[in-house]
Amino acid sequence: MKYKIPLFETNLGKEEELVLTNVLRSGWLSMGPKCEELENKFSAAIGTDYGVSLSSCTAALHLALKVMNIGEGDEVLLPSLTFVATVNAVKYVGAKPVFCDIVSTGDLTISPQDIEKKITKKSKAIIVMHYAGFACDMDKICGLSRKYNLKIIEDACHAPLSQYKSKNLGTFGDISCYSFFSNKNIGIGEGGMLLTSNKNYYKRAKLLRSHGMTTMSYERAKGHAQSYDVVDLGYNYRMDDIRAALAIVQLEKLKEDLIKRQKIREKYIELLRNIKDIIIPFKDRKDFSSNYIFPIVLKNGNRNKRDKVREVLAKKGIQTSVHYPLADKFSIYKDSSASLPLSEYVSDCEITMPMYAELSEDDIFYIVRNIENEK
Ligand SMILES: *Cc1c(COP(=O)(O)O)cnc(C)c1O
């Protein structure tokens, strides 16, 4: 079915076509100078010392835990209201995910209070996820990290250039992880990035990205190296220069795209404000946000009511989504499942509305009018 208003539209144009042609003509397609350029530009834009371009954010999360030597017998505190990849990474290294609830129905980020309750002697790290581009309570979470000696990994997939107290998200943790999947703020098909200011983490992540090999084929092709050793058990988590070139263009367009999204959010809030029985999460946040998605939560709702609203909107040609089905309720996590009343409520009553830079004011009026009729 073709929607009148889709949930998301890519922001790709002539610039992307041009750089793709250039990479094809350069004769070098796999990891090479474009990946390195992207790493330099992206880490500089966010404000960390190092960047490691990767095949996905899932790879970034996996490597983050690997370089911290987190594994069997360790526990990692994290939200359940996130994409399942956040949790799968913990399983990859054999550690135990410990699910924490969110702050409230108006703040869908991990609750520092619940984190503190669930810290044990086995706890090694906290993974935070900045939902929709809005910061977790980093003052409190960094405080817990110091008090209990826990590492922080930021799953910042929703939050490139988002801020907390005027400082970029992705610079608070020991490592931050980004996705460049098609529907993210930087969308190139598949891709990801690990950012850190810790030199040891950076060096080890680079090794593990490519089979634990000490030199890369680009260096050998350029005559900078003749051979290689394998010093660690690594993976093939490489990005390629085709997608890195796309990501560089997308990064250049990012701020402008986000400013448009901010205006769209303001319009949504202005029009939705007077509709009863709707919560607009993060309504009063003032820090700059990427607005990766625009979530609303029904008051006094349940899953049935929510699904009905989504159905009616779909019939009007408006595509919506749900962020997220709870990770701890999936079959593979039933052994670690927890009681998370707020996360459960939001997962049942949240609707993700269309959000992309070219969403017009007329579209927003149309969407809000249809929500209103439904209430
Ligand atoms: C998209 C996303 C991921 C996974 O990213 P991939 O690049 O597809 O591996 C992980 N966490 C969150 C919060 C995401 O939104």
C-alpha cells in the first residue's frame, strides 16, 4: 500500500549521485580514504577524538562491549524500550542484560533510579539510548558510573547532533554508537560508527573491525605495508568507500535537515496541545534534538485502543509505527524478563507519527485533524 503521508522519507539528491559516480570512477570501492574522511568528519562533528566506521550500529555495540572486555558472568544495565540490537549485543559477548524501566510516560529514557536499584557486584556497564533524540539524564547516569565504577555506552542511533545541557550527546559515555541505516538521520542503506576519546578502545575496535589484522588492504595497495599479522580474533565489520562517500554528504546536510525537523516538531506540538488524552513525550525539553522520530502516547489507553487509532490513520493514508515492542518480552529474552510497568504502558500506547524534513505544514494539519477525529 502506498501511503499519502509516509512515516519517513530519505533526504537524498544530486549531491549523492555525484559522489557515488566519483567513487565508482576512483577505482577503490572497499574501506579506504572515504571511510577515513568520514571518521574524521563525524568524530569532529560530535566532539570525540576518534571514530571507527563500521557496517552497522549493531557491530559498533558489539565491539564496544568487546573492547571493554565485558563477557560471561558480567551484567549490563539497559532499557527494554529500545531496538532489540541494543540488547543482542550484550548476548553476543555472553553477558546478561538487566532491563530497567523508563523515567515516565513523558520521558521515555532509562530511569537512573531503576538502574541504581538493579546494580549488583556483577554490573559492568550501562547502555543508554537517547530515545527520539532526547537525552537520558546524563548527570545522574554519569554520577552512577563514577559511584559504582560502571562503563557507559551511548546507543546514540537516534541522536546525532542532539544535545544535553548544550553539549553533544555521544560525548558523555566511554563509547557511543551510531547507525546509518536508511531511515536514520544519516541514511546510506547500511552502516554505523563507533566514537570514543579512549585511544586503547579506538585501537582495539579498529583491529577487531577487520579480522584482527594489523594492516588493511588499502595500505598494502598503496605500498605502505607489505604483509600483516593477526593478533586478535576479529570480524568483518568494515564499511566501504561507496557508503562512506554517501555518509559524508549526508553529514554535510544534517544540521539543515534537523532544523527543519525541529520546526515540524514545534508545529505538531502547537496543534496537538489542546487534544485531550494525548501525551507528547519530552514536550518541554529545550536542548537541540535530532527529532529522529515523533512519538505520542495515548492517555488512559491500551494496546487495543492504540491499534485502532493506527488503523484509522492508515485508512486515511497516514503511515505510523511503534517504537518499540519491549525487548525483554521477546521469546529469546524471557529468562531475563522484568517487571517494567512504565515501559509496558508506553509500548502498548505509543504511536510514532510521520517525521522527515520535507513534511509540509498541510500534512501536519491533515495528520492532527485525523488524530482529533479519532479521539
Ligand atoms: C537502528 C538502531 C540500532 C541498529 O542499528 P543498525 O545499524 O541497523 O545495526 C540500534 N539501536 C537503536 C536505538 C536503533 O535505532
